[in-house]
Amino acid sequence: QVTMWESGGGSVQSGGSLRLSCVVSGLNFKWASLAWFRQAPREQILVAAISPDGASTSYADFAQGRFTISRDNAKNTHYLQMNSLKPEDTAIYYCAAEPAVRVLTRQSEYRNWGHGAQVAVSS
């Protein structure tokens, strides 16, 4: 059974930073494709960043240059560092994992999800 636990959400002022963490158990983390998605109020869920392996990453346009996805295979944990936060970044952020080393960008491609972490950015 795969379990995923997120932490690190909270409230911050515009321009601030937050780091989200996601601890994963129950799958071979080293060979998993990892991602962070977000869902703003009354909007569809969107991919923010993906890490299909330990070497490459990819970002949505809104995340490029401000967000960094990373992983620590020894700790079975992946992270989303968010800098220069804006009010429009306010959303629930979800970590996702799929035991496959592939570039996966759609919500439907991930079977394992965290419970979500609320991020609120005030102006």
C-alpha cells in the first residue's frame, strides 16, 4: 500500500517562500515519476512540476523560474521549493507519484496522491 504525507503548507506574504515536502512509502521511490499539482479555488487541477527521474525536471509556465522540484531518494521524500510567491499561487498543492520512469503530466496518469497542502499568499 502506497502512502504519501505532505507538509509545509501555510500562509505567506507576496514575495515570500515556502517549501512543501512529501514523504512516500510503499513504492520503489528511486524508480518513480514524481509531480506536484495544484488546484486553486473554482479552478481545475494543474500540474506545476514533474520529476520523471533523478536527473530531469519540467515546469508549468507559471512555475518556471520560481518553483523547484527535487527529490531525496535516501529519505523517500520529494520537495517543491516555491519562491517569489504571488497571490495567484494560492491553492491546494498535491504531491503525486507513479512507479514508472516516464514523463507524466496529466492527473489521470498518477495513481498515488498526497492529501493536499494549503498554500495561501496574501498581497
